[in-house]
Amino acid sequence: MTAAEGVFALGDLSLRHGGVLPDAKLVWKTHGTLNAARDNVVLYPTSYGAQHPDLEWLIGPDGILDPTRWFIVIPNMFTGGLSTSPSNCAAWPGLVTAWDNVGAQRRLLREVFGIERLHAVYGWSMGAQQAYHWAAAFPEAVGRIVVNCGSARTAVHNQVFLRSQMAVLEAAAEYDGKGGFTSQPAAALRAFGRVYASWALSQDFYRANLHLTALGAPDLDTFLHTDWEERFARRAAADLLAQLRTWDAGDIADGGELAAALARIEARVLLLPSATDLYFRVADNEAELPHLKHGRLAVIPSLWGHRAGNPATNPADAAFIKAEVRALLDA
């Protein structure tokens, strides 16, 4: 499998909602080979708390994204800890939106690879938000998008979760009141991980004891520690907080009329919600579907909640997603 990686320097990046991201950089990785026509490109943006190694499990000849056919570009999101983030940028400007991410990604594709049009954008969670923003921002440049457990605008109930998690981090004694921390807030991150566990997987998942049988934990406390506390302890708290704010601000209409923004999308849109997702509800995508020119809804029939969309350890959901995505990419 051909792979390459690099860092794209954007200079000082003016932001959509004001301010400047100084000396902005995008860390990227590719899989596969760009063809001569430059028309085999699938963009795969990252998700909350994830960096590109966390998401590469689905790339392979027999995977959801086949690098023997597609040139897959993974741009790490601002705030994720690799590309410019509070943890590596002392003059962090505050809010960096999905709009800012997709604008930077457009420059990466053009200036590094000479790519003007994408065959598809595939995204899960915050990656799905970016896929939707790509189709809204550059309708002429995107052929297809996969919105895997995502929405065009962050729903109010989703924002309740996000602002609760912001409050957990901001309540830490180590919080400086300006988006940063004097040191990693260990107790707050422990609470953050445990609250996250109650949302990322469904009530039905826990009722079926899948945290024990499918994920192999000996008991609930071990599961919460190894799968959630340790997961977020790997990331800088300032990055997690800034990324919550990006997620909270997700809106392809940028405060305007959502139906009109959806109607302007020219891409084929595959909406792939999980039946039990607590963040991005099936109802959100059902409300979007009538406004899309070329939309299709396929609900993942899963107990795994939001994590049904990133089923690295869940073969049934992975097979469902693979079939739907490959059909779209071939269309």
C-alpha cells in the first residue's frame, strides 16, 4: 500500500468568525496513488479527539476505503493536536470552525496535489460535519459525500452534551479562564471520559452488556478506565476544549437558513446515521433529506450508538457501512 505524509504550511490564516490562526499548519497523510486525471480522490477528515492513525483501520483493499482504487487524503483537523492546535500554538485565537478546516483543506489539495475536484468526502462524526461543509462551501468541487453519524447543523440536544463537557473542563483548578490549562487536569479528564462513555454508546449497548462481551472488559469500572479515561488522557485538555467549540459551532448555513444551504448542495449525499446514536439522531438526517437534491438515507441497524459509525471492533456494522459506501463510490 502506497502511503505518504507531510505538513502543509498555510501561513497566517484568517478565520471565518474573526481572528487569525498564526503560522497555521495541516498535518496530512495519503494512501494510494493519485491517477493522471486526478479524479480518484477521496478526502477523509478526522473526528473528535482522533488523529490519522486512529482512523486508518478502515483503509485497505478489503476495507471500506480501497487504496488500490482511490487516492485517500487524511487531513488532521485543527485542534486535534497534530495540525495547528492550542497545544502547539501559544496565540490560539479562540473559535476555529469547520469552515476554516475545509478552506485550509481545499488549499492543501490544490497547492500540494493539484486537485480541483473530489470524487468523494468520507467522514464520521466531526469528519461528517466537515464532509457536509465541503459540499456546502464548494458545491462544484465535490461529487459525493458520506455523512456517517453527522449532521448539517449541530442540534440543540447535541450542544447540551458539548457544553456540559466544556463545563467539566472549565471547572478544573488548572483551567486558566482563557481556553488553556496550567497543566493537564487529571481529575477533570477522568470525569470527562466517564461522561463521554454515557453518550458515545447507547443504553441498549449497555443493557446487552456489550462493553463486557464484545469489548472484553472484566467489569464496568475497568471499561470506563481503559476505554474512556485513558482515551482522553492522551490528548491535551486545551485541544479537547477547543475541539468541543468547533463541534458546537457546526452549521453549513453559518446561522442562515438551513434548508436553503442544503438545497444548494450538488453532491450525492449518503446519510448514514446509527439507529441508536445519541449525538446525531436519525431524526436530524430525516429532516435534512427532503432538502437535498441527491440524498439517500441508510440507517445503521446497531446497538453501538455513535460508535456504530467507527466500527473498528464491530464487524457487522463495518460490513453494513462498507456495502453502502462502496455502492456510492461506484455510482
